[in-house]
Amino acid sequence: MTVLVGYATEHGSSREIAERIAAVLRRSGIAAELRALKAVGSLDRFEALVLGSAVHNQKWLPEALEFVARQRGQLGRRPVWLFSVGMPAALPRAFRAMAESEGPKIIAPFRKALNLRQHQLFSGAIRPDHLSRWGRLFFRACGCRYGDYRDWDRIERWAAEIAADCATAGGAQRSA
């Protein structure tokens, strides 16, 4: 089975998560190709897809949304796993649950067009230079903290679940 691990990133955090997912799939014997979504043409070679994007204002990045719109017909015929990269872990504890519950909102615009297996919202990395001056002021005023919040163990466990699903005969049959 050949799996596309596609991503849209602003500062590289989503790309690095996609790289880790692809590495786990490869170690599991799955042929995984890593690509930026803006560079993906035909999906004919891929039997399954893992797609991810950074999240800004509760939305995937424009190139990720454009990819889904352009490939809508193909995405309904293959198993698809989605991941979004936001910053719930950077928020003060009181706001984290609210941010973590935003996953369904993020994918709502295109969920029905997909053969969606699962969606995960991961925290990424954020540095002061990722934000405008006003963004930095707002970020700090809200009590947020800069740092790398990626939970690599969680990401790798999820990728291993995808690999196991792809390796089963049922996973291959459902991708047809």
C-alpha cells in the first residue's frame, strides 16, 4: 500500500509532524511519500492519505483547503486520516479543553467529502517570531507560553495505529 503523507505548514512544525508520521509508516513496512500539499498533483498512485495542516483562526491553511477542494472526488474514495496542528498546549490550563474541542470545527467544512478514518489535533511549536507585534502582545496578555508542545509519543502512537490499519486486509479493502 502506498500512502501520501501531505502537509501544509507556515513555520515548519506541521511538516516535522508529517515527517515523523511518514517515518513511522515506513518503519512499519508501508510505502509512505511525504509531500507539501501545494506540490501534490494526481492521487492515482496512493491508496490511502494522511493529510495535515497548521491551523490559523480555527481553519486549515489556504493551500490545504484548496487541496481538499481540488481533490474532493478522489478523497471520498480512499481512506483518509487528518491531523491539525494548533496550540492548545500553549494556552493556560483553563482554556485548553475549549481549544482541544475545536477539532470538529476545523474539519467541518470538508468532513462529508472524505472517507475519514480519524482526525487528531496536535499542539505544535510557537516562537515569538511566528507572530506579529500585536499577535505577541495578545498571546502574552492571554497567558499563553512560547515553546515546542509537540507530543512525539502521541504522534508516533497515532501513526502506528494508521500503519496497523493500512496493513490489515480490511484496511486495504476499504480503500478500494
